[in-house]
Amino acid sequence: MSMDRLLLTLGFVVFWVVMVALMYWGWKGRARRQQDRIGVLPEPPAELGARLIEPSSGLYVGSTLAPSWQDRIAVGDLGYRATGDLSRYETGVLLERDGASAIWIPQDSIRAIRTERGLAGKVMSKDGVLVIRWELPTGTEIDTGFRGDDKSVYPAWVNGENA
């Protein structure tokens, strides 16, 4: 009986390791397929200009290929959730993430700012995620999601999208 349990346990461990490896290879394959569409992200300029909206703390939910709310981007560290601060300047939007690179969204690349129920597999209450649709230098449109700790700032973002 003891040998049967050992073999069963070993079988489950091997199965688990194989499943984790398959998920990892799938994520890497997704990143390779998306690389040409994503390209190199814009860098923040040396001078950001006047701040239009003060930094808001929260969680970077992820970025997806527009218009799909579930097609998560796996290139670089765009696919990893991270806490951070979101702020708006005359020249664009800066998302400074803890433990990950900052995301700079130039003003002229912003297509829409709205609230959604979910993004990148993260579903929450109605209007729980602030979503910025913007165009990358490659011409690909993506949605970047941020769940603010204080959702009372969302109207300033949505109403001031053409600032």
C-alpha cells in the first residue's frame, strides 16, 4: 500500500511539473508571436510638462491587444501585474510600476480613456478598471488597465481624456 501511495504522489508531482512547463512554454510562444506587433515601447521624455492629474496608486492589471479584453500581451514585462502610480501630464500618461519598467503613453497616441468591468482576465465590479486605449509606434492599438485604490479619480481621467 505504501508503494502505491508513493507512485501516485510521484505521478501527481510529475503531472504538475509538466503542466507548469507547458504554461511557461505557451507564455514564451505568445511573446514571440506578439513581438513584431508590439515592438519597442516609447520612453518617457526628459521633460514631462505640467501635471494635469496627480498620481493615483493602484494595480497595473495588464495590457491587451485591442479590442479583445482577454488577449493579454506577454512581450517584455507588459504581461505582469504590478502595483504602481498612474499620473497624467501635458505630454502623456506615466504609469510607474513597482518592480517593473515604467510605461509611457504619449498624449498623441491616446485613442480613448474609459472604465470597464475587466481587462486581461481580471474581472471586477462595474467600472472597476480604468482602461487607456493607445497606439504603439508599430501602429498596433492596445488597452492598458489600471485598478486604482481610489476610484473617485476615474471621472477626472475619463472626462479629461482630451486634455
